[in-house]
Amino acid sequence: MSLRLTKPSWRHQLLSWAFLLLAGGASYAWADKGDADKAAISLRLHAWADAFNARDAARICDLYSPDLIASVPGAPDASRDMVCKHLANALANPELDLYYSPEIHEIILSGDLAVVRLTWSLTVGRNTGQLSSQETGMDVFRRQADGTWSIIRFVAFSTEPDTPRTD
């Protein structure tokens, strides 16, 4: 039995090219959507830092979803209300000069969820001097019904090695 190959018709070739062009266009559209979502998430994080640095407690809580769960070292998990109350108290302290800035390392998108790996730098000024710290973490965002991205979970952790206890 021999297999005879025939030259594809011009219609077949045209359909093949049309399919390739449409598929390519769809992947570019998908990439553009992903880039737009990443930009929106990045903008939300930088807007949070701007609000924090301006001591605008109401605006900083806008980033968090009502069902937020926050996990930070040395503290029990916290809800949105608890996080917002803690931040508002810190911002209300006139003896502290506070400045936050994010460094976004990576944003991974999957549908209406996104994971952001980042490092927050905090500078705290007091009458006695200035302290700086860095906090690495992961934020999980979910696209809300209105299209905005909000944090539903965040985990902060230290990348500093543990120091041995001497007691």
C-alpha cells in the first residue's frame, strides 16, 4: 500500500493561514490582558505605599479584600479589620516617621487569582534615630466583581537567618 501525498488546495492553505493568524492574535490578546492585569496589580501596590506614606489610613485599607487573612511572624493570623486597625494606630502616632516602598519580584496570574512575590522596605524615624527593615512576602490577589484586584491573603516572612537562643 502506498500513501500518495497531494498538494493542498489553495482553500486549505488559506484556512490554515487564517487559523494560524487567529491563534497568534488570540495569544497576543491573552498576553496583553496578562500584562494589563500585572500592571494593575503593581499600580495597586504602589498606590498602597503612597497612601501609607501620606498617612491615609482609609486608602490603605482599600487594597484588602473583606475576607483578608494576614500571616506575619510572631502574631496570630489577622483579619482585614485587625490589619486596618493596627495600621491606623501606627499612622496616628505623631512620634513616628514611616515610609514604605515595595519591590515587586514576580507576579503570577491564573484567571482571577494572582500571586505576588515582593519585598517591602520600611524606614521608621523616631526622635532617637532611624531604623530600616525589609520584609519579604507573598500576596494573593483576587479580581473583584468590579474588576479591581484586592489582596485576599498575605504572608510576610523573614529571610534573615535565625539567631540561636542563649537561654
